[in-house]
Amino acid sequence: MKFLRDAKNKIANSKLITKLKGVKNLEIVLAVLLAAVAVVAYVAISVGGGAKKSETQVQMTEAEARVAEVISEISGVGKTRVLITNGADKSVVGVVVVAEGASNMDSRVKMIRLVEKATGATVDQIEIFEMAKGG
């Protein structure tokens, strides 16, 4: 116990503590300092979180990448992402295509036909969505 009492007295009588006791509105200064640290931490986490999001985006499998590459070659389609879902027996149960040119009905029909041939999926297993601007 004596050791703790001595340590407490040394800290209480240190030059830094003595100077801090002399500062007017110490609570306000500490609150502003704490707020600044919180803002810096928030910004660091936000920026870091954004970077992590792009790093952890789901990567397309080789088959998905190949289908996406071929779809993007269709006139007017542009950038494309593909997700192929397989069942337990490895058969295709669904295909999702997100493409810049999906709003064009002619391009949409061509994408569906291409996905049918490339994956063996039926029309009712294929969904086509328009990619967000800047996607």
C-alpha cells in the first residue's frame, strides 16, 4: 500500500500535473482535445473502411469473368458483372448480370441468349439489371 501511496504522491506533485492544475478551464481544453481525437479516429476509420470495402468486393470466378467479358463485347452493353449460382449438384440454378447497357431491350435480349448458351441456364433462371452510374 505504501508503494501505491508514494506513486500517487509523486504523480500528484509532478511538474506536469502542477502545470495542468494552473490551466484555466482545463475541462474545456480536455473536452476539445478529446473531440479532436475522436474526429481524427472517425475519419481514419471511415477512410480505411472505404478502402476495405473495395478490397473485399466479391471477385468473379473464372467462368463468371469469361461470361462477363463476352457479354461486354455486345454492342451497347459496356461494363458488365456476372454472378452464377450453382446447386449442390453443380448445376446452374441462377445467373445475375449487371450491365451498363441493360436498359436497352435489344441488348437485354442478346445478353439473355448469350447467358443461356454459355451457362446452360434457362430464361427463368437469368436476371439482367442495369449497372449504377459509375458502377
